[in-house]
Amino acid sequence: MKFIILFEDNPDADPGIRQEHTPDHLAFLERNRANIESAGPLFEAEGSGAGGIWILDAPDPEVVESLVHEDPFWPTGLRKSYRILQWKQVFADGERQI
């Protein structure tokens, strides 16, 4: 089952938190590559930060929730909130998926 996670960053978080924890965050993503297919930061049109996104393949929302809380970014205060959305992919790589 495909999921999208939308992360909202905490505007009051220390600006150095992301840089400090990025190596551990990237290692976490690599260790969980079986579930986390894509990940990266989001930006507003003018370039300011707007959180992050993950695209996952997981058996259920509970697995997704566990991954969110295991991410080294989670306990730092960088993330303000997250939203788990189930996603039905209908088009990829130039082809219909249904």
C-alpha cells in the first residue's frame, strides 16, 4: 500500500537542528529503503522551507507511524506535525498503473 507523509516543520525550532541531524536522518532513510521510496524537503514558491515529504510502500498505517517516530528528526523538535495519507498511484513512468 502506498502512503504519502507530509511533515510540517516547527517554525520555532533551532535553525541548526536540521544540519546537525541530517547525517543520522539520511542513514535512517537508507536503512528503511524497503519502505521509504522517496524523501525530501518541501519549499514555498519563493524558496522558504515548507516541511518535508516521504513516499512509502508499507503494509499498513501503523508501520508508517512507527517509521515517523523512529526518524532521528522526530525527537529534535524540528517537526511540528505530520499527516499520513494513503495514496493510490494511477500513473508512473509515463504509463497508466490501473
